[in-house]
Amino acid sequence: MTEYTVEFVGTGETIEVADTETILSCCIDEGIAQEYSCRVGMCLACSAAIVEGEVTQPAARGLTDEEAEEFALTCMARPQSDLKLDRGKYPPSIEDDAATEAGDSDSDGIAADDD
């Protein structure tokens, strides 16, 4: 078992995480307020951009293979090196979905009054 340093950029928070533990479980143990919901790699609530370093996250089903190279789902991700993560950053696919849904809610089927 090897331990790695995980630094959260912009917060000054740093934790030590073994390569056999998830980043989220260590955040919870250390009292770090990391967002999460499903804890099974699907909802993306715990997403963080990988600024530096590598993780393994074979069960991160909510990410495409390309996204898994740039983003960590902290509920699934196990460090493979020292890491720098930017929490609260989401893959483009979820941001695109959110923008589409926001656009859909604006169209309520009522024609605009152009007076």
C-alpha cells in the first residue's frame, strides 16, 4: 500500500490517500466538505478536474473514457501518484446537458409578444 498526497487547489486542503482508498472516503474521514451523492460513479456530484497526477477509477461509469483522463469521480478514484484536484469542476458532457435543460425550460410553448 502506497500513500499519495492529494491537494485541492484553491482551498489549501491536503490529505494523504492510500492507493487502496477512494479520495472521497478520505475526505469524509478528514472532515473535508467534498460534495457527493450516489457514491457509485454515476451522478457526477463528486467530480473534480485533474490538474496534476493520475488516478484509477475503473467503476466511474458516469464518465466517458476521454473524460476519465481529465476528471476524477472522487467516490471511485484511487490515486496512482500525488494529485492536484480542482473540486466542483464537471466534464463538458454534464455542462452541455445542463445548458440544454436550461434552454428547454425557457421554451414554454407561448409565443413571445414582440410589441
